[in-house]
Amino acid sequence: TLGPESSYPVFVVAYGGDLPSDHSNSETIQQVPSPQMSLVLSPNDTIYESTPLNVTCTAKLSSVVNTPVSAMVSWINPSNEIITSAKISRVTVLPAEMISNNTFESILIFYPVDNSDEGPFNDQGEYTCEMTISSTDNLILNGVNSITKNITVEELLPLELNISTSGDAQVGQSFNITCSVRVVKGLVQQLNVTWMKMDVGDLDELNITTITVIDGSVTNVTVILDPVLFQHRGVYICIADYNISLTNDADSDSQEYELIVD
């Protein structure tokens, strides 16, 4: 999103040799267009609590500026306070750096972002990035350029748990039971997914192997029965949960599957 034009430092062009007849000194003053300011959120779609959020502020200077320049950044929170990394341990401010010719960038990092529904932090509201552009040789006078963006943080979606099977549930054959759990992408704590057997408890008691595959926001944990034994019959339980202490966000779900061995 490009910000509106704002006041910008004056750019002084120094002339050498003879001056135009309407100038009485050795330099002239030229007004430089305001830089293009932008604020970009990552992720750029729905923002969920207990996930990372990067807010990138960019200032692109006019091509007219051909003198060495530097930039200082200030981030202002919804309470109109300047944000510092030391003040809030889960929030980091990266200083303004030149990422390409005449383009500066600073990043505000939330790890994680929160909406105070369960925890103590509320990161929702309007954030302002202020870039102060200056030059070491004073050819550009200090000028502040700013852009503001509103941030909305949604509650986490409930866990989605599904059980599927493949193979042949007969003695001596191969049979798999897969528990697939979908959670919001980017959750700062890894999801716990565990299989148990009703009459035994831990599957290690039966020397049963499980394999975990994480595919984006879905965690798949598969019980491998190869070969199937008569003692494998019974009720299996898939349990999924997470508990994020920093934001007090937690959820759990479980589902059963009864294996009948022929």
C-alpha cells in the first residue's frame, strides 16, 4: 500500500562554474518528491493469534536524490508509544537498512502476535512507521515520512482431526491407520499428535511403529501394522493438542478407531 505524499526534505543541488543570471549565490534549492512509503504484512491474508507476524516498512526515494543518504525509523503502536525491542521481548524492531539503490526497509516482528482473548497482550490496532531521511553532507535536510496500517488479529481455528485407513486388516497383511490434524499455519508451538491403544496405552508395548509427516498446516501420524497380528485388534485413539504459555492459547481433540482383525 502506497502512502500519501507528505512533506519531504529539501534537496540542494550545488552548481559549479557560471551561475544563471537569476541566481546570486553558488547553489539552488530544488524540492524533491516525497518517497513512496509502503507497509506490507506477512502473512498478507488472515492473521491469527499465536503465529508470527512481520510488518515491513519501505521508503523508496526519488531518483532525483543522488547524494549519500541514511534513514532512521520509529515504530508507533496503537497507544501512540514508540516500540522498542527491549520493552516487549516477543516484539523485535529491525533498524532501517538500504536494501537497494535509494530504498530503505525496516521490519517490525511479532513472535507471536496476540489479540488478548486469553493472554495478556493485545496487538490489534493502528501501527505507524516513521522514516527520517538525512544525508551526511547536509545536502538533504531531515524530513519525517510516515505511513499507518491497521492490524486485526483473529482467534485460532479449532483443530480439525480426521482418521483414514489403507491396506488389508487381515492377519499377515499390511494395514495403516492415519490421523490427520489440521491447525492454523505458522503456530509458534509444534502440534502434539499421539496414538494410543485403549487396552494397552503406549503403542511401544506392542512394538508398533508410527510415522509422522508434516505437510504445511496438516500433521499426519500413521500407525504401521506390517504384518497385522491378531493382538492388534481393538480401539485406537488419536490425541492432538497444543498449549502456548506465552499467549495462553490451548486446544485439544481426540478420535477413536476400532480395528477388527479378520
